[in-house]
Amino acid sequence: MSALPADVATPVLAVEQRGIQRVMDEERTSQTSLQTGILWFTVNFVLSAVTTGALAIPAFGLGLWDSIAAILIFNALGILPVALFCTLGPLTGLRQMVIARFAFGWDGAKLTALFNIAACIGWSCVNAIIGGVLFHSIWHWPFAVCLLIIAGLTTLVSVYGNDLVQRYERYAWIPLAVVFIIIAITAAPHMHATATPAIKMAWFASWISYGGAIVGFAIGWSSYASDYSVYVRKSVPAKGIFWWTFIGEFAACVLLQVLGVLLTTWHNTAFGTDVLSLAVQPLGTVWADIILLLLVLSVIANNIPNDYSLGLTVQVLGQSWEAVKRWVWTLVGAAIYTAIGLYVVAVRGFTVAESLTFFLLIISYWLGPFSVILALEHFVFRKGRYDLSSWDDPGRIQRGLTPALIAFIVGLVGAALGANQMGLDYSLIGPVGKWFGGDLGFELGTVLAGLTFYVLRRREVRSGVRVPEAEREPATA
């Protein structure tokens, strides 16, 4: 079993040496539940939240009030698993993708780790593209230079690890709050209520599809939620961790996504960062450029968790991968997403709006099945009990085709059947999505995965193949 000496457990402004090794309670800091809430507020109080909200009217053809309703409902649904999984950090001292081993098994967790690696790189790439394009529009430097600056600053914080991540996110939201307030005040006289289209099947399909984009943004953190609460002492109430995480992310997402919708009632044909660029034009060139530059820096706050968790996730692929330092994998991931970003924009010529729309909807597909499986395992079968001494022992964790892995695959098939997405030269349209006239990938995949897992896992328990720790004496952790 891997271990880490206590003297390198919580470095202060030094490169964090710990990877996915379990954090024992005596090694943890005095981080509070409020601090956790601030972190989740900051990482979502960013540029991409505005551009996601701004898709409602020009991309999905919705009105103001039905867009706001979707933002409220689908954010609440997407944030629930993030808040729940954050409570598992203090409970177990384990990173999120390590906890997945208890449900998916040793081999199945590797598959989910691969999906998470793709998600971390993908989110980083999309965010860096958005920031790079905006940076380029301000100073007219080559796009490659702009992207490299954003990636470099992000990587600098991510490489150092948890302590610097927490410190940075604790204060990064403050200048952004000032910026967004200025934008809202400037745009307020031009905002108006865009009428909701006729309530027909076509409208409902668009509303659900937009909801999928909102869920994709909110639930995107569920696969590495506990990564940022493992240093919270076990004595901190789980209820406080849950609610502060929920409130922090919900407040940030709702405020900025609603702002994005309202900005498009002024410029109803604008996409992506154009919505913000047009909104600050009345302030004059100098002030507009300063505000837009601060918005570019918000990409760093949003991307830091992606980069940091990427290094941890790679280590879940096996003990040989774990032997390589977390910060090395973080550097490798940064190089990969930077190269992809340069290729997408400079070579392929994708616009920000198109790549963001497609990516947000597709990336949410795997997270629905993943989240519902972990939630059922925790609440229904384990009831919060884990044999923590076995977290890195392949001889004590189930191997092969587990109920969770089967259910996950079923969920992915369901997502493909319910998908209805088109890009510039690609499409993903399943028969159910085609019939519905909109995207049902997230919903169908989540429901099928949850039902399949519950049936198979219950049968497994009854047969005595794998009895949860909740049904026997707890192991010594």
C-alpha cells in the first residue's frame, strides 16, 4: 500500500508531494466548510459561466424567463452530486477517482479515470480557447502567445498543489465581482424581457437541450469534488460541507448565467465572448480593455482545478502511474491541452461558441451515469461505510466486470441513443434524440445507468459475492 510521510503532507507554498495517497485525519489542516464554499464559488464565478448562460436565446431560441427557469432547475440538479461528493473527502481522506474504486472496482475505476482525464483536458482546452480569443482581441498579440500565457499562469498554481490552489481561489473572485457588477450596471438600461416562444414540443426539446448544457457545466466538478476537501478535518460536519459547496457553486453559476442571458437580450445575435466585448464598449477603449483583461484572468481560476485534478487522476491508472509525481502529470496535461487549443483555433478554425456548445453537452453524458452510480453505492449499499485500508490494494478491491462498470456502459449507450448534437463536420444523433427533436443524452444515460446498477448491485449483495462494509463490522482504517 502506498504511503506518504506526515512531514510532506501539507506543504506551505511549496510543491505538494502528495498524490492520491490517503490523507489521515491528523495530517489535515483546519480548513472550514465556509472555505470550501468560497473555493467552489470562485471556480464557477468566471467567464465561461457567462458564455454558457448566453447560449439560451441565440443558440436554443428560448426567451428570458424560460431560460432563467432552466438555469435554476438544472444547476440545482447538476450541483447536488458535487456537494455530496465533497463530503466524502473529510470522510475518507481520498481523492474522488480513488473513491470510485469502491464502486467500479480496480479495473472499472481506470475506465472512469480515462474519461476524467479527457474531461480535465477538454475543459482546460475550452476555457483556454475562450480566454485566448478574448486576450487576442484586446492586445492583438498572436493567439498562440495569448494561449501560452494563460496556460502558463494556470500551470504555475496547479503544479504547487492544494495549498496554493486554496489560497488563490480564496481571493480571486473579488476583482471579478467588481467587473461583473460594472458590466451589469452598464448593460442594465439595454436589457429587456425576450418573450418565451410558444409552448410546443419544439420549445420543450430546446429547453431540455439547453438544460443539458447547464447540467454539463455544473456537474463537471463531480468527478474530482473530494480532491478539494481531503484536507478538511473529519470533525467538520458533513452537512456544512454539503451546503456551503452547494450554495457556493449555485450562487456563482446562477448569477453569471442569468447575466449571460440578459446580455443577449441587448445583443441577441452575439455568441461567446462577443457578448461581453459588446457590453463593455460604452465604457471606452481603455476601461473596456482593462475589464476584459480581468475576465481573461478568470479563466485561470476556472482551469486550476482541472489541471490539478488531472495529475491526480492519471495516478489512478495503476501503481506504476502513481510512482510518477502528480505535478509531472499536471505539466504533461498542460502541454497536451495547449497543443489541442492551438490546433483547434489556428488549424481547424472552430469558433468559440460552436466548440463550447458541443463540448458542454457531450461532456455531461458520462458524468450522469458516473454520479448516480457513486451516489447509490454510498447511500443505498454502503451507507457511508468504507474499508479505507484497502484503497490502493488491487488484491482487496474487486476486479473485472463489476455491476458499476456494466451500468456505466449501459448509461453511455443510453446517452448515445438520446444524443442530438451537431458540430461543424461531426454529429452525434441517436434515434431517441432524433425522435424527440432535442438532446436527451444526459437524462436517458443517467436513468438507465442508475436502474441497471441498482438491480445488478442488489443481486450481487444478495448472492454474497460482494457484501458492502455497511453490512459487516467496519475494517480498521
